[in-house]
Amino acid sequence: MSDLHRCTACPRLAGFLADVRQRHPDYFAHPVAPFGDARARLLIVGLAPGMHGANRTGRPFTGDFAGILLYDTLHRFGFANQAESVARGDGLELQDCRISNAVKCLPPENKPEPAEIKTCNSYLAAELGASPDVRVMLALGLVAHKAVLMALGLKQSACVFGHGARHELPDGRVLIDSYHCSRYNTQTRRLTAAGFHDVFRAIRAELG
């Protein structure tokens, strides 16, 4: 992942980040690397950095609304040493868990194009290939679900996305799906805290 910070493989995303750096010179505004335990058994895959969250702070789900439920839940289930994540350097550490994204750059309107998802997938594939300890992958949303399958070289028809769905993969790992913990999903009650906690109870059962 050492070349990730300098990646400009997607011209639209690279140009957008250059514009963001002009408008917000104090923002990170580069591709955001995965964060967490290098020997983690749980890998969480989100969509992409948020404008005023990971794109600002340089750490996945840090400093934005989606991170509120995620990090509180990780703390509740023993995957994080604290329940809040506001900035890099705030003392947060993940235990047996790592967080990545399907797309590492902030996309306009939070909507990466299919070609950008495919181009960026090489990073996720490399990460999974270099992570023999990962036993469970949690996909936050349909884009992340499809990105995991693509990274593992599996057909999209092999596993149908559904909140709380569990998929046994050919390599022995398990893919679990959840609705994304976005502001929209939580405020519309499509995803509740209780429903998210149920997903993590299933993950804990998988990990023993």
C-alpha cells in the first residue's frame, strides 16, 4: 500500500481531490489508507472516504457521522479501545479489526463510477492477499459487498447482498453484509443501532 498516497490512477478522482486541497488546505485530501490491526481477523470494508470525515482526517470513518455508530459498536464488542473517533492521534486503537474502503479516494457526491471501483479494487485485492489472518469480512453496503467479491475473483452472482446475510466463501472465509452506517440509513431507520449490533454479535460468534 506504500504507493497509495501518490495514486492518481482515476483522473476524475485525482482532479477532484486537487480541487478539494485548494478549497480546504487543512484537509488530508489524498487516498485514505486502511486503518487498524495488521493481524486482524475482521476486515470491515466501507464505500469511500467522506468529504468532512476520512477525507479531512486521513483515517477511515474518523470525524464524520457514519463513524459515530461504527466506532461505538466496535468499542461495545471489544474491537476498539474507545467509543469515539474524531481525529488521527486521538488515541484510538483497533483490536483484531481493520477498516478499509472499496474506493480509497473521495468521489464527487460520494458516488464512485464503476470504472473507478474496478481500478481501485487492486488495492483491496492486494490487501486481502496479504492478510492470511482475516477470517471475516464485513461489507458495509452493496458497493463494498461487490468490491470484496471482485477482489477475491468471485462472480457477483455468487453471493446476494442482504443486511445480516452470511456468505461462506470458497477460501473458507466468511463475508457478512450490513447496510452502511451512513447518516441517511440511520436517520431513516433503515439501519438501527440494534440491527447493527446484531450483525456484530454474528461476527463475534464467527470469530469464537
